[in-house]
Amino acid sequence: DADVTQTPRNRITKTGKRIMLECSQTKGHDRMYWYRQDPGLGLRLIYYSFDVKDINKGEISDGYSVSRQAQAKFSLSLESAIPNQTALYFCATSDPGTTGPREQFFGPGTRLTVL
Amino acid sequence: AQSVTQLDSQVPVFEEAPVELRCNYSSSVSVYLFWYVQYPNQGLQLLLKYLSGSTLVKGINGFEAEFNKSQTSFHLRKPSVHISDTAEYFCAVSDRGGYQKVTFGIGTKLQVIP
């Protein structure tokens, strides 16, 4: 079974709709992240959470919100989707207990299209 | 602040030929360095990471990277590529503090030609 799962894997929606992307992990990691990937722009951080009570904005948080329902679950919401939010979205986790460079573990991604 | 520059957006190479994917970074503090790979329709996975010590780092699938502090580079190499190496490769840098904020490059698409 995958350690980091994302649902849905693909979603097509219309401008103005509210969308929620969900992420679950079985790795037991405290830190979770949401990124978006756009061609030619790489990965950009939207939000990150160090634990259930600690949520922080990343470099491109406008238009997005998040909820950390439990250590294992981290959801990303688009309150009113717009076409330029069409992208590939990734959830990731990392283990703060690791000494040295911490690997991030990525989910398979959600491809979102906003028409 | 830290940044990563991947100099090539696409690199075509024939099967069994060597390849080098270039990465330069900028940071005002000491950093950790990473290479991740993204196969089609998958998430990113770690290829290798640099902490300290030997400047040559070996990763999975026969890849290796060389850290060059004076040139602030961390280029990825493989002596002989396979079709299965076709993927997008991301260089990344993080600070060495408690948070380890990660900055990713824009990616290099490696296309292995049969």
C-alpha cells in the first residue's frame, strides 16, 4: 500500500466551484506539505504543517486554504476555483526526527483542471 | 534566501550514452542538496542527497552527483542511461536549520532515445 495517498487523482471543475483535495499518510510523519507543479515553474509550496496545531503559508497561498484534521490527514481547499489554479498538486511528508537532510515523501498527485 | 537553477529544461540522450544534468544553487547559509526524480504520472522520489564529507554522492539507479562548493554546483551524472531513466529530474536545496525549508528547481526532462 502507498504511504502517501491523494484523492481524487483527477478532477475537472468549473470556475467558482469549491474543491477539496485530500491527503492521507501512513508514515507517521508530523510534517506535511502541499505543492503545486506547473510546467516550467517546478514545484511551489502552498502550505505546510508541522503538526495538527501548526499550519503555515507557503510562497503561493492566496486562493487556497488547508485543514489538518489529524496527524495523518491534510486537506487543501480551493474556495472558489479559477482557471489559473489548473495544475498538478502534490502532498508530501517528512520526518522532523531525522537528523541531517530530511527526505520528503510525495503522493502520486492530483491533476486539477478548472474550466 | 536560497535559489536553485537547473540550466537545461530538456536533455535528449541516446540509450547507453552518458548524461549530466546541471544544477547550480545560491544560498547565504550552508545547505543540504538533493536530487529527486519524477517518473511519468508519479510523485517525486529521492535519488540522492548531500550532507557533508565526500563530494561525490551515489544514489539509486546508478546515478551520482558531485558537490562543488566553489562553483556552487551539484550536477547529476550517469555513465550509461537506459530507456527507463526517461523522467523529470529536480534539484533541490534546503537550509540546515530546524525547518529545512526546501526550494526546488524547475526540473530537467531527460529523454532517452532508443
